[in-house]
Amino acid sequence: MENRKDYLLAFYGKGIDLFRIQVVNLILSIITIGLYYPWAKARKLVYLYSQTTFEQQPFVFTGTGKEMFRGFIKAFLFVALLYAALFVCVYYGGPFVQIALLLVYLIFLAIVPLVLHGSYRYRMAKTSWGGIRFGYTGNRSELVKNFLRDVFLTIITFGIYGAWLSMNLRRYMLSHIKVGNAGFVYKGNGGDYFILNLKGYFLTIITLGIYIFWWKKELFEYFVNHLQLEHGDKAVTFKSTATGGDFAALLIVNFLLLLITLGFGYSWVVTRTLTFIAAHIRIEGDIVFDELLQSQENYSDATGEDMSDFFDFGFVI
């Protein structure tokens, strides 16, 4: 116990620096009719990772625009074919419309776990810290089976099982992330998450929306406090230190920034949020990070990463 220590997580990015990157990205994306997007995303991620440090060492993102472009083309063709098939069925009308909508819905459900799996595998393989690469070791077939089972249970329970679906998915994804030969473990469960959201929903209504900041605080706290990193018999734990007032200050100012600047303050919203997250996560444990071994493979197929953008899936679930 005496060997436990506090670790420092910090984010040093500046809104003005990210804004410059975003402006250049936007101009080049317009000039290239969107084809520059993969390089734009890579530039943004490289910057955000480099400004995020753990124990004064920055994280590194080694993904490239070229890798993402190959994934971008594959994702674009898939989405284009999917919508083309839907358009043809709608054009001809009749029973084809209902069949097309059903097929599109089923295909969408089927590809969600595939996209998440591919996205995590690529992003983790391209993330490193202190020379140690991250990795994602989830099994694609197992993830698809679990996801479709939970979707079915959510449908037949009229959405109630959605809390379990969300927690099962988060637990599976996060518990298969590795840092060298150390691994994350997530212990959140659907029952607690359901009650947390039920309470937050009703208290937000009763307080005419005021409680929403404390609801956000409790959700953040639940996500963070149930995560830990394990290496043999040693572990690192995470704990949220944010309060409802902290979230109120963050979200209200972010909203005003976007409103007053007509959206141009988005870069400041991103950097303020990442600074807030890093500053409000306390990390302590007894893992000696110098002892971690490189054990994760490299992986360069960014198809899942790009498809997650097409379907607007958040990376951290």
C-alpha cells in the first residue's frame, strides 16, 4: 500500500492552435471536395494527442492520412452502395420500400459492432505512450453476438434493457484495451446505470432542467470510477473529482462560446472540455510504467475508423 502514488494526467492544448488547424483543414477539404478529410482528421488527432500527457510524457498518435484515406474510400463506397440500393427500392415503390427500410435497418445494426471493433483496433494500434503501444484485443465474432443479443433484449423490453446494452458494450470494449502487457478493466453494470439515468431524468424534470449538471457529473463519475488498469497484481485506479457546479460552469460557458461566436468557438470548446476532463480525473496506483513491455501489434486498416465518422459513432462509448 505504501508504494501507491498519484499520477498526473494533463491536457495543454490551446483553442487558438486547434482553431488554426481546423481552419486549414476546412479550406483544404473544400478545395479537394472533401478528399482531404482523412489528412485533416489525422492532423487534428496528432495535435490533441501530443497535448495530452501522463506523468509529463505526451501520448502519440501515429495514424496517417494515407491510411485513413484508404479506409475512407472503402467506407464511402459501402455507404454509397447502401443508400443507392435504398434509393432504387424507394423509386420503384410498392413493397420494395418496406423491404428496403427493413434491410437497411438490419444492416445498420449488424455493422455497428463491426465498425466499433475496427475503429478501436486501428485507434489503439496507432496510440502510444512512452514508446509503449496500446492495443485492442476484442474478438469480432463475440462482440457481434453479444451486441445483437442485447439489441434483441432491448427491443422486446421496449428500450429498458438499453442500459444493460450500453454498459455491456462499454465493458467489453474498454476491458479489451491494453497498454503494452497491462490491461484495462471496466466494472460498470446495467442495473446501476439504469437507476442512475432514471433518477437523473426525473430530477431534471422536477428541477426544470437545473439537475442536468449533476446528472452529467454522476454519469462522468460512474464511467471514470469503475475503470482501472491492471498489471499482474498491481493496479491503477481512476476517480472523478468533478462536482455538479464544475459541470455547470463548463457546459454553460461552452454553450455561450458557441452561441456568441456562431460556432467559431468550437475549437475552444474542445480544448476546454479536454482540459476539464484531464484536471478532474485523479489517478493513483502502484504500477511501475517503466516495467511495461511492448506486446501489442501494429494495425493499419482504418476502415472502421472512417465508417464511425460516416455513421457519427462516438469513439469513447
